[in-house]
Amino acid sequence: MLDEIRRQDGVSSAPHPFSLLDALRGDAAHCDIIEVFNSNNVDAISNARAAEFAASHSMTAVAGSDSHILSTMGRCVNAVHSQNTLDNMLPAIRHGRVDIERSGYALGAETLEHLQYKIRNSRRYLEGYIAEHYPNAAWLLNLLLRVYSARPDSALWAIFYRLGVYLMGRISSKVNEHGVDPDFMRDRNLATMLRMAL
């Protein structure tokens, strides 16, 4: 894939390289640029780890809104120092003439709004994803999906969100700060994840 990007004179980017699921981690060094701040990834530890990695590998750092709803568009802004044409911007990005001018995290309410949008528009996809990736906990996740669909504005979901961010932060700390091998995340076993979070 990277060879094809280079063949087309494109720029490869490592998105949220130290997130907990399906991350490039050290392989991000093969890309031209690296995302060091992702506003939709509320795991501040993985963003900080990406920034450290970029600095230690002298990589061009960028930020991304990873926006899925209108209110988070432009939450992060990269200034590319070039003329405003694709032929000028790509070489400028490739050679590190990029500054992150703005970065900020999506708010909990915005993340929940994104979740509502996803459930409204991709319900069957989510059910298939759960069946494929979380077969042992499918009954629980599908129950939560039904309950959420019935009462999406319940204050309960804000509590679930805060708890989820807290538990994810504990796992991310173990993986990104203390060197725990993240391979256990590939199994997507909720019981294992919960044990790692506690």
C-alpha cells in the first residue's frame, strides 16, 4: 500500500497510531506523516504517545478532527505552508512544512451525538460488527443497543461514556506508558479488557 501511495506521488499518514484497536504503533515510522492528535480519540494517552514517537523519529506531526458530526468539523486545523494547490501542498506536507494550529477534543455530548447518528443510520452494520467481533458478549451489546435506541437521551449514557473513557484510559496507560503488549485487544474480549482496566 505504501509503495502504491509513493508511486502516485501521494503522502502517507499514520492515523491515531497508538490507539488501542488496530493501531500501526511502531510501523507508523514507515509513513510520511503521523497524526499526533485526534480529537475524536478521547484517549489522551495514545495521542501523547504518538507525539513522543513523532519527535523521536523526526516525523511530521499533524492533527485530525476525525469528525463524524458537524460540530466537530475543524476542531483540529493544520496549516500547510505552501501555495493553495495540490501540486504545492503535497510536497510541502511531505517535507514537514505543516504546523498544528488548533486542536481540541470532541465533547462527551458530541461523541454521544455521533453514536446516535451511527445507530440511526448503520444499525444492521453495528449488529453484524458485534456478531463478528464480540460473539461472546453479543447478547449484552445488543441489549445495550436496544436500550440505547429506546432512550438515547437518557442521562445514563453520559455516565456510561465517562466510565468508558476512564476504563479506556487505564488500559491505554498500561499499554502506552508501561509497555503492556496490546495484542490482547485484538481478541476484543470484553472480560479481558475489563480485567486490564481494573
